[in-house]
Amino acid sequence: MAAPTDRKYTESHEWCKLDGDVAVVGVTQFAADQLTDITFVELPDEGTNVTAGEPFGEIESVKSAGDLYAPISGEVIAANRALADNPGLINDDPFGEGWVFKLRPADADEMDALLDAAAYDTHVEAS
Amino acid sequence: MGSEDDLLKTPLYEAHEAAGGRLVDFAGWRMPLLYTSILDEHAATRNDATIFDVSHMGRLRIRGEWAFKLLDRACTADILGQEDNTTRYALLCNEAGGVIDDVIVMRLPEHWLLVCNASNRKKVTRHLDALNVAGGFGAEIVDRTTKTAMLAVQGPNAIEKLDTFLPIDVPGIGRRQVVIGTHMLIPYTASRTGYTGEDGLEVILPAAAAATAWTFITSKTGGVTPAGLGARDLLRLEAGLPLYGHELNETIDPITAGLGRAVRNREGFVGDEAIARIRQTGPARRLVGLKLDTKRIVRQGAMIHSDGAEVGVVTSGTFSPSCDASIALGYVDRRVADDGTRVNVLLRNDVVVDAKIVPKPFYKGSAFRRNEKTVTE
């Protein structure tokens, strides 16, 4: 399944979608499938800052656990509280209802350093 | 790590692919981790009935006039007292009382069958061969693993569903009993055993008949859905059952592991003296169940603390849907091993969570509920 073209991606399987002056971040279908049933997502706190390429939280599944990495830098303005009760939303709808957090980008140019959908698909196939 | 070509495939390999199974490497075999999702397959096992391919497990057939003596020497269970058509859970130990493997021993009219962990098959065979020679028992030990398949059908509805499409009186098979028979020229061995905490059967049949049997059981109306190794591990952990390589290894004795019920008092098995000493003094550590105050998962190797001191280590952990809580098994210092004791567990990245020691099993499935009176056996 090809990654949606309306957003960009990291090699660590996060996605980042710019909507005006707000960016939305989540994990990809590929990551969700590899993890299998997700049981916990550590969300970043609103008002804190995240740095591109640095871990901002953790994701756990029945099968394994891993860090989540910020695609770009900025201030966290919202975290998806629905994931606290229903972390499986990420498995069901990773690109939509399963979004993880929103931020105000410190530098929109950082989006250029991310992979586009085609490059991400290639990256996934190679792994 | 070997290439995909070096891995063994069970007779159900094509069936797993056809059912959408995600195949992974496990103990030298290509096995299905899941088909749809671990949680869905877990739920289907707890609420209905599912089928697992467990053909990767070792199946050794042992025959001969003194086969029973070989097994009585090798196994901690009371083999001399074991009747025809029954199964026993047993440990094979080394001289220090450390566990070489945990196995199921089946006594049948014409032979014995020992079912062991896939990862220990070669080791167990070598161990039995050595004891056979040393004791002069002259038993014939034949590895039947690749010639056979083994299917486990588990769940509260497993017995009823199997009864509608198998030619035998399935409910009539008593708990931990085993029967052999033939259906349409296919010989089978069926035991009322399992590794999920649910009722059900485990059926051994010739490799050539496995795919047909699988298709038959899964495609009938009201049939049984496939479940993979991911669900299997979740289910066994909720049932408080040990897994070799986690709760058991060659440095751990059965008493420390809480498996004294599988160790007879009568001597004559490898490790008997060491185990008797541990029984007498009491083990320094005990295997306990932990319920955590978090939905986060603790995993093997996580340290357990009490009052700032390290008191133990986690051997298995997961999030339990049946308990709606994170659970774990681990070894702790006997002074803090009582039910109700509160401890701390160190998750990854130095997160500390509170936990409580609780009795096992964490969840009582239909196997437990079915036959309360045999629970203490």
C-alpha cells in the first residue's frame, strides 16, 4: 500500500503533514503493521518543544516497543488524547484518526529534509 | 542467522500463507506470528475457539520393554505411576537440578510420546540417548517431528466444535487424557491438553494429512479460526504458564520455578538430590506473578526493586486484554515473594512503575473452570 502523497516521512517511520502553520505527526501503516497491536503511546506534553530527529515519546505493542522521533522541530500544541484509551487507533487508521500530536513548526524548511511518499515507499521496500 | 532456506517449514506452511499468516523465524522454523491481529486471535481463543499449528514442537516416540525406566530416570514426574492413555507435565533436569526442558509425556498402550520445545529438540534427544546408553535401557527413541504435524484447538467452544466434526467422543476425553485412533485411514493421537488456559485438544497426525485436516477444521461452518504464535504467547502468559528461555533454563530448578507439582518425591531421576536439597531449605528466589499499575509493558530482563534494593528480575511481560492490565512473571527474593507485596519495576528508559505480586494464573480460562477438582493435581 503506497504511502499518502499529501505528507512527508522519516526513515524511522513517522509522517508529518503541514496544514498552514500547524504540522500533524503520526506513525505510518508500515510501522503499525510491524508493531502489531499497539498497547501504549507516550504522548508529548503540550507546551514542550521537540527537536527534529530526537525521540519525543515511546510506542509499545504486544510484540515490541520503540522510540518515536520528531520529524521536525517545534512547540507541541496538541496531543491525541484518544490514544490513551484506544492506542489501537494507530493500527486502524494510522494516517487519520491515529495521529499522535500537532506542533507549531520552528522552521518550515525542515520539511524539505524529509522523504516524500515515493522515497518513503522505496525505503520501506528496501528494509 | 541462517537464510530463509535453512528454516524448517511445517506441513501447514502453504495453509498459513493462504490464510494471510505473517511468517516469522522461530526456533529454526518459519511460523505464523499472526493472521489478522494478535489481539483478535487472543479474543477468539478466550471467547470461542481457535487452531494453532504447533508442529514445530519436538515429538519423540519411545518404545521398548524398559522405555518406562528411561523416562522415569529422565523425568521428574512419576512415570512408574502413570497409567495408559494419560499425559503428564514433567521437567528434564541436569545433575544440578537445572531444567533442560519442560515436556509433556504421553503414555499409550504400545509406546510413549514425549513432546518438547522446538528450541530444545536436539538437546533433549541427545540427553535421552545418553541416559539410554548409560542405563542400558535399550529403548528405541525415534524423532517423529518432521513426519508428523500437531494442531492445537483451544477455547471454551473447542471441545463442542471438535465433537461435531471429529468421529470420536471428544467430551469423553478426560482432562490430560490422550487417545489414539484412526479416521479414514489417518492415525491420530488426541490429548486434552493445551498451553492457553483454555479447554481443547492437541492432535498429532501424519504430516501428509495435516493440510487437509487444517482446511477441514477451519472451513466448516461454525469452524475454528487460525491463531498464531503472538496470541499463543499472550494466552500462556495470562494462564501463568512458563516458557523455556524465559521462566526456565538450565540454571533454574523446578522448585524455584513453582513447578514442584511436576516433581515426584520418589528419587531415581537426574537432579533428584539437588532438588531434594532445595525443597528442604526452600528456594532463595521464587517465580511470582506481577500486576503493574500501568498499561505499559515490562519485558524480560527488567529489574524488580523493593525499598530501593534490587530483589528480582522480570522473565516475561505483556499487556493482558483479559485482565485489562500489564502483567509479568519474574523471580524475586523469597522474602518479598508473598501475594500482595508491592514492588517497583524498571521499564526501559528508566521509567519506574509500581506493581503488586498476585497469584497465578492471572486469568482463569475454560480449562481451569472446567474441572476445578483436578486443579491441585
